[in-house]
Amino acid sequence: MHEARMARADAAATTDHAMPCRACGAPVRETLVDLGMSPLCESYVAAENIDRVESFYPLHVFVCERCFLAQLREYVSADAIFGEYAYFSSYSDSWLRHAEEYTAMATARFGLGPRSRVVELASNDGYLLQYFVRAGIPVLGVEPAANVAKAAEERGVRTMVAFFGPDTARQLRSDGWSADLMAANNVLAQVPDLNGFVSGIKIGLAEHGVATLEFPHIVRMIEENQFDTIYHEHFSYFSLSTVTALFARHGLIVFDVEELPTHGGSLRVYARHAEDATRPVESRVGGLLEQEERLGVCTLGYYRTFAERVRETKRKLLEFLIDAKRHGKSVVGYGAPGKGNTLLNYCGIRTDFVDFTVDRNPYKQGKFLPGTHIPIYSPGRLEEARPDYVLILPWNLKDEIVKQLSGIRSWGGQFVVPIPTLQVW
């Protein structure tokens, strides 16, 4: 009898602590992976604050049993995270090429010109919209981080400092900015209020407007062990199945999809009003939905093997670093990306293993990585230190970085990439 009462109490406690799914509202209890406690991944520490207390939050991802959206609890508000931000897109050459190619594609496919309206959500430093400006197409960026929006304005990209949602969309409409093209690259994961965001897209699109959104594909994250793409700034992790259901709930149809190599494997979805019959649904949508179904993306079993693979990656990386240090080798990092901070904090890697890291972004130079307090320098420090190993933290840009740093071979330096499996070459 006592055991039965305890079981009922435990069940009640579980129910009480279940969070509602931010997409469909169902109680969410199933764990995808628990990466322990971690600081905000873009909260770089200034030298004068190095001895101050940092805030750490659970990095625990759950999966909804109804719509299979993977998600974190919202421990910190989006305002606190994105009011001032350290990520500037323009410091990646490959990302700029990606933006320029997208501009050319979208302009041609949707017949954009001087009378069109292009709106980008989370427009960052104008890295994308600058190419539309050069083509003579009117643009407006919506960016919540004032420091980043300032950089966009200096680039000639008109930018509204605001979080996007229904109210912002209504304001855009009243100001004559119903979007013929609404772009939202790598922002959907960073939105705590998914339904508000998507309803804003519905409001903000012109009658025959198109919205394109790019986001990491959870299938790639799981299949290729990309657990370091999990951080507090990413509230959700998407399959095409979850996105099509989310959009349909708000009167939007995903009519096309592309699989992209960016960020370790992303999707670009194309959406329109459900009432707009001028753009038929392409076969690629059904094809990818069928592929996800075959993999079992809409079953809990698909998600239950991920956590052990993550733990094994941690073991292998630590084994390599311990062995390197025992043999007197020096290891430094390249890059200071959010994903690197997840990796380093989860694995407990600090300056006892990685002497320092370097980054091209001056905003980060002279600061320290959150949690681990590994110092960040400019790339010129590599030539001075001549390390034995360079640990590439933004592994999704490894080809670009290896080309940039080919000179380390002159002193026998080697590259190390931790994801999806440890590689040294």
C-alpha cells in the first residue's frame, strides 16, 4: 500500500513538472539528452568580470510525445539573451557566399525587383540583405540586438530593432511593408513563442508572398551526433514533420523544401498562405516527409539512443586531450562559437586542456569563453604559439578554416575536429 502511494505521488510530481510543448501544448516529459549545467553560450566574459559569479542553467532537451518537437525549457528570456548579442554573421566567408547565392536564387525564382518588399527576421548585421540592396530591391531587417542592428545600418541596410511577432507584423503591414519575400535564416530555433512567431509570418506576408526559413535539421543532429548545436539560445530543434504541422496550424503551407549543408545539415522551407493556390506543393516535401517517417522521426524510439552516443563522444575527446597533455603537446582552439561552448562545458574542458582559442570577431577578442574561461585572442596568436594541435570548434566551417590555417603545417601542427567523431589530421 505504501509503495502504491509513493508511485502515485511520483507520477503526480512528474505530471506537475511537465512543461507544455511550445508548439502543440501537450505535456512534455521524454528526455532526448541531458548535457548538465551550462552558461549562456554567447555570454562572453570580459576581463574585469572574470572573478564574478556566472549563471548556469540546465541544458536538458525533451521531446514532445504528440508532435515530436525537441525543446528546452525557457530558463532565460529572449530579451535577456538577444538584447545585445556577440554573433556577427559577416565574419564567415562561406556564410556570406551562402547569402549571396540565396539572394540570386530568390530574386530569379520569385521575380523580385524595385517594387518588391523583402523583409528579413533576425537580420543580424545585414549580411544577407546587403545583397538585395545592391540589386536595387527595397529591404527591411528586423533585429532585436541593437548592437548588431547598428552594424547593419552602417552597411546601408534599413533595420528595425524589435522582436518579431504578431504586433511587429501588424506594424510592418501598416507601414507598407507586407513582404513579397520574408526570410528567416537560423532564427526559428531561437524563438520561445513559436506560435506567435509563425502567426506573425502569416500576418506579415503579402497576398502572394513567400516565406523562407532555414534551420538545422534534427535528423542531421541525431544521425551525425551534433549535440553541441544544443544551447539555451536554441529553444527548439525541428524536423520537417514538426514544422509543416506548426505552419499548417497558422494557415501556412510548406510548398517546397531543400536540404542544405549549412550548420552541419539544415532545411530551407518555403511557405505560402494556404489560400494561395498559385504555388503547388513540390514533390520534395512529400519525399522528405516519407524519409522522416521511415527513420521513425515521429516515434519516441528514434530519440532514445542519442544520449549514449553523446556520452561516448565526450569520453573519446577527453581521452585524446589527456593523452596529448601527458605527451607534452600543446592544444589551442579555433573559433569561439556557441556550439564550442556547449562542447567545452559539457566535457569539462578548460585551460588545463586548451590553452586559448582565437576568433576573427573583434567583439569576442580579449574576452573569455563562458564557463570555461578560456581566453580568446585574434588569429595572429596562432603563429606566435605554434601549437601542436588546433581544435576546430565551429566544425561546420572546417573546410574554410583548414584552408585559412594551412600554414600550421609548416611547424607540424595538426587539426582536430570533435564532431561527429573525433578526427585528427
